[in-house]
Amino acid sequence: MTDILLSARDLTKRFTTRGPYGRKSEFTAVDGVSFDVRLGETLAVVGESGSGKSTSARIVAKLMEPTGGVLEFEGEDVTRATGARLAHYRANVQVVFQDPFSSLNPRHTVERILMAPLEYQGIAPAGGRKAYTRELMERVGLNPDHSQRYPAQFSGGQAQRIGIARALAVNPKLVICDEAVSALDVSVQAQVIELLQRLQRESGFSYVFIAHDLAVVRQLAQRVAVMSKGRIVEQGPCEQVFNRPDDPYTRTLLAAIPRINPEWERRRRAATA
């Protein structure tokens, strides 16, 4: 038995753009990206803006079709999945987006937002959907008595908890966090990171954590893939990549992390000298 939940092989995504006078040109956003996500682990995909990390995440979430490459889930090729196979895949792979206010329907109450994925997947929890949504709210640290409120009535951190609850509603095996904490204040960010860790311990699902902040990644991930210009330039266990980076781009990213632990900084410099 393999412990690999999801496997991406040579994923490519090209976009056609129009320049002056209608001239067409191709832009390669993702160029031969390969990685595995193991059961119960967190794989971080990091890089600066425009590196291709979010496009890779959208391909994995089946929100975007790849130009080339293969995507396997639990050993099955889902690259071109449609119909029932696609619905099954989407039930197992959910996304928490960067901006909760743009990803949550402002005209729907929290209860309606959390019930929608259950209705789409035809899931009828024991005790009923309304009771289940209240349990979900409590699980992510929200007051269940606020289930009839709308997203605009919550703070940014609370709204992101709604997004997390929605992602967990159908008990997925993989949750993709696309810059899920980057728009939050530092104190709120820490609370949401702690919540994500607790939920993973309780349920055992895997994360693909998209981020540009390596300090956040170090708290969450077991393995990290570093992207630059559409390619993965380095990947491996976090301790290895953080303490003994091979690629110059990785070293540049690490040099940009604010240092609060002089001993860690001394060991990193000694390892990379």
C-alpha cells in the first residue's frame, strides 16, 4: 500500500495572450511541475508572486484544466475527470481561498453557505444538515448562534473560519489553502494557523499550503516545494530546505525572513557557508 494521496506529474499550463495589433503569444505559467502529497501531511508550495504556485493549486483543485501532465488521486488518473468522477474528486479535494469575502456569497447566511456543499454532494448527516452546520461552526471556533448572519457581519479572521468550515463540510481528504492566512493580521494569522493544525490532527486530512511567507510555512509543513518562474527549483523536508538550501532562489527567499531566533540564524548561515 502506498501513502501517496495525490501525485502531480509534469503539470503544464500555458495561456494565450493578445498583444498590440491582436498578435497572439503564449505564456507558460506552470512548466513541468511534479510533486506528491502524502496521507496526513502538509506540503507547502512557496514562491514570490507570479511563480505559478496558485495556478498549480487551481489545477490540482480542478478549477483549471492543465495544458499537459498527469494528475492522480489515490492511484487513479483524474486529469480529465468529468461527471460523477469529477464530483467524487471535488468532494475529496476542497479549497480555502485567500480572501474569504470574495469567496463567500454575501447574500447567503452562514448556515446556507455551509449547507450548500452538502446539498451538492447529496450528503444527509445524521441529525440533519442544520444541526451539522452548527457543529461545523463550533468546530472552527465560531458561535453556532450566529448561523443566520451574513459574511459581512464577521471580521476577516471569522470569515476565513467560515471558509475553512465550508471546506471541511464534506469531510475531504485533501484541503488546498491558497494564501489562506496572508490577508490576516499577524495575531489573527497565528490563531488560524493553530486552528488548521488542530483540525488536521483531529481528522487526518492532508494540506497543500500555498504561501509566499516561509516563516508561516515553517510552522505548518513537513515538506516544501519552492517555485520560481513556473518551475519547482527545490523540494524536500522542511528542515533540509530551510537549513541546507541548494538553489540560489531558495537562499534568497530564506534571507528575506525576519529573524527572531539568533541561534537558528547562526546554524543556517553555518550550514550554507
